[in-house]
Amino acid sequence: MGKGYRPGRLGEEIRRIVSDMLLRELKDPRFKGMVSISAVEVTDDSSYATLYVTALGLTPGGELTQEEKDGILAAFKSAKGVIRSEIGRQVKLRHVPDLLFKMDTSMEYGRHMEDVLSKLDIKSEQDKTAAEDESEDTKE
């Protein structure tokens, strides 16, 4: 039997509800900087929903310490009951999924990959074509 659309739709609805709660209702001092929900994955049986949290600091680099990240996850875990009850109120479900919170590390991984690629000193296609054009201009 094929995978249905329901987990994806439910995940998007949960993301919308929790994002709205972050703006209006959840006022924990451990939410430092800009905190948002980047994605929600719901299991096929809708028993668990994993919420991926993205947080940017207020410093110019936007990096948070591990202690601040742990504080943000702890704030979400302490507000889990309120979040689940709001999800149950807005989405008519017989069973509201259990919420798991994880930090989204895709931005950090992307920065790491950029650093690795920049250290390789590989010229891009644009640089190669520009160099070829210059060499052709000097020949004429």
C-alpha cells in the first residue's frame, strides 16, 4: 500500500500551529534569538511528530552556544503539554502525536560544506570561461 499524504499535511499543520504559538503564546526566557520550526516529520501511524527547531542568535555570526541550544530544547519540552493541547484543539484528531524536539543542524552543515569547498581551491565554471575568454582576447 502506498504512502499517503496525511503525515505530510499533518506535519505542515503542526508546524503552522507551533510557529503561531511561538509568536503569540510561548514566552519562555530560554527562547533566545530567533527561534522557528523548520520542518515537522510525522510517522506513518501519526503516533510521533519530530519538530526540527532552527535558532539564530542575536550576535553578528548568528551562532548559539550548546548551552543555549539545550535551553531552547528544554523550553520546548516543558511546553510540550500546552503545544499538544493546542494542536488537539485546532486539528480534530482522536490521538495527538507525541512531540519530539530536535535542533535542525542543516545550516551548520551547509556552512561546514562551504568551508570545505572553499579550501579545495577549485575554480568554478564561470571562472574557467572567463579565463578562456581572456586568453582568446590576448591571442587576437
